[in-house]
Amino acid sequence: MAALYMLPVFAAGIFVLWLVCKILSVPLKILWKLLVNAVIGAVLLLIVNFFGGFFNFAIPISPVSALVAGIFGIPGVIVLALIALF
């Protein structure tokens, strides 16, 4: 008989758990995307500077260039390279 009263409480707990996971999944997806962009941007910036050294070309690594490469990823590094050319 006591188990019958526990069923709505158990269902409410499962619903709250599902709701919390649903609410947190969107910010985690955005955070994961920013993290992947930051890693790709940093690696690409290092690759451009390594191979650019053979052609006397380098993108100065500063907080601004690291931020642009980290947030925008590949397009950010391309823009930084274009700015460095001009």
C-alpha cells in the first residue's frame, strides 16, 4: 500500500531529473562547440606559423589573435592571415 503512494513521487523525481538534463544540455552543447573551435583555431594558428616560416610569413600570436582564432576557428585564422598579408 505504501508503494502506491511512492509512485507519483518517483514519477515527479524522474520528471525533474529529465527537465534539469534538458535545460543543461543546450549550454553544454554551446560550450563544447566553443571548446572544439578553440582547439582547432589554436592548432591551425600554430600550423600556419610553422609553415609560414618557410615563406617568411607569420601571424603574431597575441591575446587578440588567440581570441579570434579560438572563437571563430578556421574562418578566424583565415581572416588573421589576410590581415597579416595586408
